[in-house]
Amino acid sequence: MTNEREDEIVEEIRRRREAHAAAFDFDLQRIAEDLRRQEKEAGVPLVSRPPREPQDLPKRSSA
């Protein structure tokens, strides 16, 4: 269950995401380039982890 405040936050995020995408004519390549540029300009270190090996899922018993 969500409250009204959470809904306002979600709606604000959606509005900003839509406006950002519209600024680049919804071109995913340009949107991604802009987001990478913003990350670099922010000067905040980003966490990068090495890839993990896939793990086998446990076997399901047949019923």
C-alpha cells in the first residue's frame, strides 16, 4: 500500500524522466549519452563491481 506522499514522489520522477526523454526526442542513444555525461560531470565516484558467476537454482521437486 502506498501513501499520497509516495505517489507524489513517483509522479515527480515520471514527469522529470518524461521531460528528459522529450528533450532528446526519445532517442535512447542520446538519452544514455547525456546520462553518462551527467555522471562524469557530477564527480561522484560510481560503484563498479566485477561480474559474478551465475549460480544454479535449487531443483524443484515435482508434486
